[in-house]
Amino acid sequence: MEHETVIDCDSFASPELFARKWNIGYPWSEFPNEHNGTARMVDDCVRIAQGELTLVAKWLGWEEGKSGHDPYLPIRYHSGAVHAKSKFCINTDWPKWEINGEFQAPTARGTWPAFWLTGIDNNWPPEIDILEFKGSAVNCQNTFYPEDKDHPKHFDNVVDRPGDWHKYRVWIELKSHNTVEMNYYIDGDWKGCHQAPENMQDLPMYLIINLQMEGSSNEPGPHGETIFKARNVYVGRSA
């Protein structure tokens, strides 16, 4: 079986290795520093050291205008986001994908860390959420696909001490009859399987790590600084 490593586990080992595989900010061209919360992404909230990516959300203490992204919330934080330079497409050439990483995630009210895939060029859905905490210790692993975007499939699991290192993983495979299957794991334990029927294959996606704030994680968020860390992020694909 042909196999290719797209992102090796050492991409956070140095700023030089990081720059080969990742870009800072969100991948969309319109309002690339904003999304659906109250944090605006800035470069100095992204740090690479000792093999780790650290995203830092800083409470501003005032409102710095509004986000240009729906739902256009007031900006009350500066924070960090990165996205992979590679695009990820589930198709007959590369039908099997392994994506995983180790994370220390904040779970205070108003924090919204995520490790996820989403369609490029505003082509949403698809969306695959491997890690997503919304102000509690419940990790939400979600699948959005075009046929039923208003009714996503999801697995919600309480993570013991999510501020410690935990491994979050998805195994994606194009099955027969154009069905894409997502198997989700936390710390090696299988949490469930989603199957998206048709029209999820051949849709290229971005891989994003970001620390958004408030929005769906409720408000008010914390004052001061909030930290989200990642290490050993890996992406591989097989023919």
C-alpha cells in the first residue's frame, strides 16, 4: 500500500520547520484574522518553542470593533490560529487519512479551542471537528456534510483533566458507494463512527488549529491570558 506523510510530528520542533508546513492565521482570504467568536487572530499570539505550538488568547478590556465574519461579534480578545499549507482531499487516489495530535486544551467558560478541517474557498460543509471544547470539559467531535449540514453528527465526551496532554485522532476512509467514514478517538479509545453518504469526497479541506473565544462557548470569557498547546501533530494518507 502506498503511504505518504503529509505533516510529520516534528513540524513544531523549530520556527523553520513550522514555516514549511503551516501558515499563521485563518486560511480564508476575506477577513483572514476573524471567524465566529470575539477573538481577532494576531501573529504575536502564536509561539513555537520546545516542540510545542502555543496559542495565547489575551483579553483586551475593550471592544476593538466587530468581526467581519458572521455572526459579526464585537472583538474583545486577541488570539492565535494556524492552518496547514497542504490541502486535504478524500478521493479515490488517497482514500485513507490519519490525522492526530496531542493537545492541552482550556475549558473555562468563554474559551473555544479547536483542531478541525473545513472546506476551502468558503465551500462549507464539509467540516470535521477532531477537538472542540466550548467552555466545559466536553469534547465535541463533529461531522458536517453537504446533504444534511443543518443536522451534524456528533460525539460528546467528557475528558478527564483536558488541561493535561491528551491525544485526539480521526481516521477517515472513503468506503464503497461514495460513503466517507470518520472514526474518532481520544487517547487511543474509539469514540464512534460517522458515515457521510455521497458528496463529501473530492472536496478539498483546510486543517486548522485555533483558539477562538466566546461565541458558542458563551460569555463572558476569562480576563487575562488563556493558553492552548499542541504537539506531535501528524497527517498521513494511503492509497
